[in-house]
Amino acid sequence: MKNFIVTLLSAILVLGTLFGQDSTNNGNWKLYPTQKVDTAKVASSTDTIYKLKPSELPGKVTIIKDSRIDKVSQEIAGGESKKPKTKGYRVQVISSSTKSTVDDVRKSMVAANGQQQTYIDYKAPNFRLRVGNFRTRLEAEKFQYEIKGDYPNTLIVIDLIDFPELD
């Protein structure tokens, strides 16, 4: 019985393959036969929607948009910095997926160390609080040591920092 079922399935598979081929295309595998196009006829034809000749189609695109779109795009990309930036160091105090946690830590940092700038940035999926504009790693390590009692899990990271204000 088992051999009969295997033989029957094999026969169905072979017959389906043989008779499933379309021999009316004469070996042409494309769905639709290709048509020869008269290029002289196409050049003189007109577009059915706009009634324009293909050679008369305009080649210029004018984009009209609100200037606020560029401003929002620029802010999303990091904003337009009016201050020059240089390579330096910052101390990363916290990285959390909830912004409210980072905001709370920022408030306590500003209260304790008001002289240092704080920066919150978002890199999916976390918000990061970074503090300071340190030109050398030694300055960053000194600040990290000062806040070690309140914030033991800090990191020193390389970042683009603002130039110090000149008096």
C-alpha cells in the first residue's frame, strides 16, 4: 500500500510537470510578446493626459515649501551651532530610557554644580546626560572624582565641546 501511494504521487508529479508546460509560446518565456515600436511615431505622438509632445516636456522642478520645515529638520539633525566646536571630553552621568529620570538627575546636577554645562541628547533608545566642556582628559577625570560620591557610575566620553568663553 505504501509503495502504491509513493508511485501514484510520483506519477502525478511527473505528469503535472510534463503537461504543465505551455508549448504555445514556442519557447518564449515572457508573459507578453514584445512589440516593435516605431520611434518616429512615438516622437510625433502626444501625451494622452497633458496633450504635450514628449520633446516639449519641461525639465525644471520647482519645490515650494515653508521655511519652517528646514528649521525643524535642522533642529532634529542637531541644530545650527553658532559656536565653534572642538574635540574634547564630557562626563556622562546617566543613560536611561526614560527622560524624566534624566531630567531629575540634571536638576540635582545643576543644583550641586551650577558652573558646569549639562547636555541631554537622545541616541535610541536612551537619553544621556553629559556634563562639562573639558579640553583634556585630566580635567574630566578631576571633575569625575569630585562627583564620585553622588554619582558613582560615571563615564568619561569623547565629544565635540564648545570653546570656553573668553573674558
